[in-house]
Amino acid sequence: MATDTSKLDRILAETQRERERGYREKALKMYPHVCGRCAREFAGKRLSELTVHHRDHNHDNNPQDGSNWELLCLYCHDNEHSRYTDQQYFSDSSLSTPKVAQATHNPFAGLAGLLKKD
């Protein structure tokens, strides 16, 4: 049973890599080799640092016109996904949203009296 699972995992991983290669190649032909966030340019060996980001975060949404893609460098791509994850985690409808208690203590309440020493 374990070998069947590992074989299936390998097949799925290879399918994912092939799909990514397909839209990556298309995106690199369609767009200039510039990060859409920080505007750094990439060429040669450094072109591998430029990634295809799905604007709607749905990796299955790959329209042929590239309207759901943008090229981002590794750093900006990681930042974008971190921001998206935080947004999902801390959204108003999320049960995980931290509840911030209203402050009831005023540390400066008696300050004026303390400063008016006779």
C-alpha cells in the first residue's frame, strides 16, 4: 500500500511540474523579465529567480491570455503569499481573528495631580 501511495505522489508531482513549466514558459514569452513589484530585471542564470504568480491565487486558473499571471521575483512572491495568508487568517469572518480587548486602564489618569506638587 505504501508503494502505491509513493508512486501516486511521484506521478502527481511530475504532472504539477509539467503544468507549471507550460504556463511559466508562456508567461516568460508574454511579459518582460521584470518583477512586477520591485521592478528588478532578470536575465541569464538569474531568470530562474523570476516566478509566475497567480493573481487570484488559483493555480488551476491559467487563461491562455495570461491575465491571471504576473512575474514576481522569489522575494516578492513569498511576500505576496505571506500577505495573502495573513489576510485569510485575520479576516473579519475568520474564527481565528484575534480579539483585541478594549483598554480600560488609563496610565496617565492621575499624572496632572502628581505634577502639581506644592
